[in-house]
Amino acid sequence: MPDAIVAEGLVKKYGKVTALDGMTLTVPEGTVLGVLGPNGAGKTTTVQILTTLQKPDAGRATVAGFDVVKDAHVLRSHIGASGQYAAVDQELTGAENLEMVGRLYHLGTKRAKARGRELLARFSLADAADRPVKGYSGGMRRRLDLAGALVANPPVLFLDEPTTGLDPRARTELWDVITELVAGGTTLLLTTQYLEEADRLADSIAVVDHGRVIARGTADELKDLVGGERIELTVGTHDDVVVAQRALSRLASGEPQAEGFRLTVPVTHGAKALTEALALLSADGVDVRDVGVRRPTLDDVFLTLTGHETAEPAKEAV
């Protein structure tokens, strides 16, 4: 499968601040790459370069076979993009905004109007189609901006934290739209701080920090980096904690940890280990109140790889 997006060694500096420090990534045609990183990691700068809004200081990149610097003018007609903030004209109606985008893509007035109405319905904005955008809520403006990125049915789409500011229902609606687009062959680079979003949508995930990719793989592959599964259980008394720790140390792949009445036991082959653990605990008369096997989450991956959470205090966007 050929790559629709290729970035090799991208470097971008703003004065003394290095936004990108050798950013390298690829996205095969018809797939979704989720780019995870904290504020300031270089996600937005990467998208700006790949969508021709910025030029790299070093490195090269191609999108849909076009060089992002040399072929910038031609490339723009082959991509769609939505940034972190809704770029809509507040004085125009929702329908007029999308018609304007369609005409910029040379769809023609009739086709631009029809496409705009189609997308307004798709994003649950049909009832507000003929109202000025200045009366829209923040979430409605966000959905309109996302609709604008889809007007020309671009083969390659860039969404920079697309669901920021959306309520859960609107977020789910957007996820459904993205799933449909990719099923139809669209290639998507998606930056996000919502780990659930990356887990659900992305075929592959790149974790970025300090302007470069520090890990890449499927969600399952990244979770395996953290170190496997663990049994988590809650028992009834302090004596149960002592007995359970001793019993479960026989099958643990690491030292069982206790906090109050809750124990965490690292294991391999989680389902089999859970069966064995329940048998051991039952034989020793431990009062088990709650028990289950837990795999690492993308939150665990992110914290392990970067040393901090995804949602940090906002910094200057890079």
C-alpha cells in the first residue's frame, strides 16, 4: 500500500524554540494515523507544514505525491484541513460558508450549494443553515468548520484536535463520519489529546514529544510497551490483603502491590492467571469483593513514554 503522507526529518524553529526536531512519519493510503502528544509537542506545526501553511527549516514531506513546498499550490486542491479553532465567517450563514468553500475549490455554484446542504445535514446543522454563524454556539461553529474540510471530498484529510469543544454526542457523530470517510478510501492524519479517540479511530498511532516521534504502533502494540496485564482486586479485610499478597505472589510476574484493601498483581496470560488467582484465593478463604484483569490503557502508555499526562496546562501551540 503506497504512502499518502510522508514526512522525513522535519525541523522547524521559532527563534530559540525548536518546534520540530526531526519529525518523521508516514501514513499509508486509506488509513488513519493518530498523532498523540501534549501541548507544545509539535503536532500543530507538523499539520501546518503538511498542509502548506508553513515551510520547514529542514527535511522534506510529500502529501498525495506532491511536495509540500515545491508543489504547494497544486497540493491544496487535494487536501482538506480543520485546525484547532473554527475558521468560519461569522457574518455569513452556515450554508453560505460552505458554499464559499465549495466555490474556492471550483465546484461551481450549484454543486457547492448542494454539497453544503448535504454536509449541514450530516453534521446536524440543517436547522441552522440559514442563520448567521455569529449566532452559533462554539460547538456548532466547530462542526461547521469540520464540514468545510469535507466540501471537496479530499483524498487526504488533516484534522488537528477536531473534537475539542464538542459535546459527547457531537463527538460520536464526527467519529462516525470519519469512519465512513476512511471506509471510502480517505487518508487521515488526526492529532488528538483524547486517547479514546485515537484508540477508536486510528489504524496506527504516533506518540510525539519535543518535536519528534518517540513511539509508533497500533494501540495494542503501544499498550504492550507498558508491560502487560494485571489483576486488580478488592478484598474485605487487612488480613485478607496479607493472605492475598502471599497467595498471588506465586503467579505474579512482578511484586504484588497493595493500597488499602485494593491489590494490583502484574501477570502474563491474564485470563488464565485470573482463573488461577480465584482458585488460590478461594482455597485460602479470602473475601474477594471485586476482581478483574486490566490491560494498560493509552493513558498508561502516554504517561510512561512522556512522563506526563496528555492534558497539561496550555502552552503556545506548536
